[in-house]
Amino acid sequence: MNGQISLIQNREATVTEALATDRARLKRVEVQRAQTLIRLTQLRHTLGVAMGILRRQLVSSYESSPPDLMSVILESNGFNQLLEQLSFLRMAEHRQQNTISITKLIKARTAAAAARLAQLQTTDRQITTATALQARELAGMNELLQSRQAAVSRARAAQQAALAVSEATSHSLRRQISHIKAQQAAAAAAAAAAAAAAAAAAAAAQRAADSSPVALGPIGGSGGWAIPYAIVLCESGGQDLPPNSAGASGYYQIIPGTWKLFGGSGPAAYLAPKAEQDAVAARIWRGGAGASNWVCAGIVGIH
């Protein structure tokens, strides 16, 4: 049982580390999302100002007809005034084109910031979902670990009680032997009988400790598992998990090849409803003959 507890603690430490990593990543994404939202707000304000300037320029151009080159030449008093008017017209046209270019640039940046914000929001939701799954998986593993630790405590208590009985019996036998040396044959027979009784009591206590059931109730009151619930808790924590690095998924952590071999529909177990996962797991389990298909069966002491 101590070996099983050590394996469960190692699995629990791995899940805890992954959970801490996801939470740190979620925090970074939330900071980026807040910064992007501030940037988007600023760009939208700047875009509004630029659009206002551009609208005023367009209204001004519409209300006053643009002068043609011949009118400028005829109305100019001298060559210097003509150069000044032409320079002014070029400068006004340049400013208008510059305003249009800046407006287009701000609009593109605003669209890019909005897209970035949407992407960060999607990432935020994905990490939040994964974190919730890991937290529930960790809760299932904690329940299994506590049950195993309680079983070890009960077994140790039974062993201590058997040891106390054995020591008391041994002390009584030594006292009897010291007082009835003259009757060695009878004392030896009595000592052998007492030792046999003590050994039987110790063996019975040990069998009781080995056969004591571990109470493992389902999380949230749900039940109806196709295999022993202790294996389910060790494998998935009682959660419909997405594929891990080996491809195993679902409540029973079934790999795609085994899922297909035993009649599962779809590409992976976690995509199927729980009822179908129960049916496939029952076919794999075969009344306990297929227990070796789950590594956790050995961990929790089911062979």
C-alpha cells in the first residue's frame, strides 16, 4: 500500500505542476488582454479624431469648389503671388492626402488590435477550461490518496494490536516457565498451544487488514462505473479528460486503438457520451479478465 501511495503522490505532483503552469499562463494572458484592451480603446479614440478631421476636410472641399490653374494664373498679381498660391494649393493637397493616409493606418491598427483581443479572449477561455479539468482530476486523485492512507492506518493498527497480543502471550509464557520448571513437558505443551493461538490471532488480524474494503464514493454523487471506481479515480479522477501524451482519453483513459477494437464510435473515447464509454470499458474489463489493460489496476491493488 505504501508503494501504491507513492505512485499516486507522484501522479498528483505531476498534475499539480501542470495546474500551476496553466494558472501562471492564464495570468499572463489576462495581463496581455488588459493591455490590448487599453490599446484598442486609445486607437479607437484616435481613429475617431482622425475621421472627424477628414470629414471636415471633405465638407470644406465640397462647399468650396477647387480653383483651376487658369483662374489662379489670371487672378494672380505678379509672378511672386502666383508662386505663393500654387505652393499653398500643393500644401493643402498634401495635408489632405496625409490625413487620409494616417486615418487608414490608424484604422488598420485598430482592426489588428481588435483581432488580437479576440484571440486573447479565446485563449483565456481555453486555459480556464483546461485548469478546471485539472482541478477536478486533482480532487479525484486526492480522494483516492486519502482512502489509501486510511487503509494503511487501519492495517498498521491491526498489526500493532496483533503484536501487543503476541507480546502479552510471550510474557505470560515466560513467567509460567520460570515457575513450573519441574513440569517442563506440560509447560512446553502449554507454550506451544499459546504460541499457536497467538500466531492464529496475528494471521487472522493480518487477513482482516488485507481484506478490509476501501470506501471510495464517486465525486459529486455520480456513479454507475463499468470498472472498479478506484481505478477510475487513479486514471482520470472521475473526469472526461481530453487525450494525454499517449493518446488515452475519457473517463477510463482508453487509447484510440483499443477504443476502436472494442466497438467505440468516433476517433477518441472522450468525444463519446458516458454511456458508450461505460459499454466499451465493460467489454475491455470482461469481468476482471481485462484488468491488465489499465496500469492503475496494479496501482490500486486490483489484478
